[in-house]
Amino acid sequence: MPEMQTRPLEAAKIDDSSYRIEDNGVRSLLFIGTDRALLVDTGFGNAGSLRDVVEALTDKPVMLVNTHADDDHTGKNEEFDCAYMHPAEMPYYFATAKPGAKAAPLWEGDIIDLGGRKFEVVLIPGHTPGSIGLLDRENRILVAGDSISYTPVFMFTEVRSIYAHMASMEKLLKMKGSFDVIYSAHGDMEVSPAQISKLLEAGKKLVAGEITPMEPPFPIPAKMYVHNGAAFFY
């Protein structure tokens, strides 16, 4: 990743019970119910206390869920009692997490009930083996972490699979009637469900050798593949 000057965490309201917390190119999301709050991801961890920001926004007990275990999503996990994630993320998480880190499993179909608001766990591997989405059926929102974005999806290193990602996009296409907007962790927060089809098409063309590789905008061991508004680092 390119070097950058660390800026303080910045919280902004999405609606009366939802906030985004921006952390130098990645974001956490906070959803507040009547009984508890859900914090999705904890950023890089270099920009100050995330717990202080969260506690300024809600006095509810906070459940932390990681969409996946990359370190730009787990940087302040230690400020919270436990991190919930899909078990496929745990080997990498415990190999890289700070001493004393605790994690608990979330499975496909699990329901996170905040009181007045529910999120359903959807397994969408590819970017990582245990990447998950969180589906709010009532408000028609899918929280997708890094799996869906207008910015290039990271798809290099041995733990990532473009084939699994394509299967996940096919799965989400069958669920498109359940959500109207996707919340992404990078780039624009709100992403159209139409991006799912674009990522699937780009993935198919990539593996078929039909996209010309480009140099990425910063040094990484991968090339950039762009097609019709979707892109991968692969």
C-alpha cells in the first residue's frame, strides 16, 4: 500500500441509527439498535482509539464483527472484548493478531439481532476464505466489506481466489431482490447492486485471459485488471 499521512478517525452519520467511521482509506460501520450496537470492522488501528469514537456515538453494548481478518479491518480489535468472524478467517487472524486476541464464530445464516434491527450473515468467500456480508433485509442493505467495490478488489496472495469470488457474485445475484444498496469498506461507501454483475463479468474475462494487465498505481506483487467499471489486483 502507498505511504500516507495518518489522519484522525472521522465519524459521520448515515441515518439516525447508523454511522460510518473513516480511517485513512478504509471504513468501519456502526449500527445501533434498541438493545445493542453492531460495529463492523476496526480499521488500520493507527489513528487513535476507535472505542472512544464508538462510545461517543452510543451507550449500548457493542458487538464487533469482522467482515474478514485482513489487518486493515482488525487494527483496533483489542479495544473490544471479542471479535466475531467466520471460522475460516481465524487461522490468519490468530497468526497476526495481538496477544490475548479473542474471536468467536459466525456462520452462514446466523442472525445478529440488535433490537429493532437484524443482520443476516452471508458467506461470500473469494477476497478471503471467510469473507462475509451482513444483510439487513428490512432496510434492504448489504454490508460487503472488501468483496464488492468500485475500487479494485485485492485478489492476490494464496489465500484469495478469483474462482471463489465469482461463485460468491453468482450467489449474490440470486439474492439481489433482498437489497437495494451495498455498503463497501473502500472507496465510495454506497455501491449499486449492478456492480455484482460487473465484477462477475470481469472475473470471467480475467481468468479467460481476455483483459490486458496494467501496472497498479502503487507497488504490489500484482497487476491491475479493469473491465467495464470493475477491477481486480491479481
